[in-house]
Amino acid sequence: MRVLDFHTHPWRPADLAAATRAFIEDISPAVREHGERLSDPVYAAELLRAEGIERAVVLPEHCPATSGVVRTEAVLAHCAAAPDVLLPFASVDPVSDPDPPALLRDYIAAGARGLKLYPSYQFFYPNEPRVYPLYEACAEAGLPVLLHIGSSVIPGTRLKYCDPIHLDDVAVDFPTLPIVMAHGGRGYWHAECAFLAHHHANVWIDVAGLVPEQLPRLFPPFEPVAEKMLFGSDWPAMPRGPGANAETIAGLGLPAATLAGLLHDNAAAILDATARAGGAEIATSAGNASGPPELPRTTDR
Ligand SMILES: [Zn+2]
């Protein structure tokens, strides 16, 4: 069973807001067991490999208004110490960074493999014009954008910015850009995220921060929605290990090809498209152009 974790974080407690740090220390057995050794990228990569994770996306979070300031520079350096396992993403703040597109282009040149945006932590709507240059930079480089879409326990976050309908504009205007909705609309918008992932070939759901046993109940009918899902864990901010979550998903009764796509192949196709010319291949080959039979096809235009 091959597993690619599309959603992990580095453990950098000094860069986190106090409430974020306290939440993770409370929820995470990995932080309690391994402490500051988790901040060592080689050690963290070995732990992930021991969990059965082949490769893991590592997410910075530049969210000075809420959760913390884990900068992309730190994550690029972290991942460079274990490049076979750890894949760095970039984080820019569309609200407070002076020139977010220029900063993102620098990060891409330095090796970032995608962009993480936090609408409810950074306070912007994903379809605002000021965010479009960031999508342009990712689309040009063939890189995905991952957005936090759903509830959060971090104080001060504002859920309204996560309404998935704003991603419809982005999916239409950037048809080759892989758009991944982290947490699949947690708490409020599961059906909306499932619809968008079905409706747009370039829109995906990452299951980080969701209880894996509950996925079939949260996303009915599960099988066609699972075809547009990527495995993510939010490690180390999780009550179990990523390996246990992957095992649970493996036991949900999905067809073998759908399961392999969810746990590894969908994410690998999106990430490894970087080496090809842009992301267009993903939008057409891994999407749902023929439509999953279990979901009613929309007939309105
Ligand atoms: Zn996360």
C-alpha cells in the first residue's frame, strides 16, 4: 500500500501562536512522545516512513493574524534535509505580505512544490482579484494550490472566508490549476465540496483533519467522491498516526484503484506534474470527464 500524505506540518512551536501550540500539544501523541526531536527533519522523515508514508507535503503557515508565522523559508530548509520524503509548499499572506506574487515566485524558484492558502486565518475570499496573481504563478509552474476549507479551532479564524462557492470562480478561470480543498469543508460544507470536486476536473478534496471512519457518512455516495480525494493527515496535529488513518481508509471497502488513487496516486499525479509542462494533463486525465455513475449528472447548462 503506497501512501503519500498531502497535508503535514513541521513542528516549530516557537513560530506558532500560543493557542495553536497549546492545541497541538494537547491533541498530538507524536509531540508528547518525541518533543523537540520532531523539529529535526531527518527524525521527522524517519517517523513518517515508519508510519508507511512514502512522501509528505510539508506546509508552512504565514498567518500573523491568527495561528502563527511558520515561514516558507523555514520549511524549504526543513525539507532540504530529507528531500526524498519531504515536499515543501509555500505560504504567503495575501493581506499582509507587501508583494505576495513576487514572494511566491521566489519560493517557487527556491523549490516550493505548491501553495497553501488559509482564507479563514488570513481573511480573504479565494476569488478576490488580489489573489489571482498567485493562482497565475502556480498555473504557470504547474503547481497545485491547497486551501484550508472548513472549520478550525484556532481562535480568531473566520469561517465565512471558507465558503467553497468562491472556488467555483477559481476553477473556471484556471482550468489547468489543481485546486485542493483541505478538510473537505469540515463541519459545514461537505456536500458543497463533494459537488465541486465532481463538477470540476481540477478540484480535489484532501481528507486531513477528518475522522476517517466517518468519511462515507460525510460524503455520500462515498465511492465517486473518493475518486476525487487525496490522503492528508495534518500530522503531527492529530490524535493518531497517519499510518493508522491510512489503514482505516483502506478498510472502508473502496475498489482497489479508487483506494490507490486516494492514498497515493492522485496526489502523486498532481505533484509530479511539476516536471511536465504545466498541470493541464491532470485536469484532463485524472478528472471525472466521464462522470461517476453513482452521482446524478447535471443536465442544466
Ligand atoms: Zn493543516
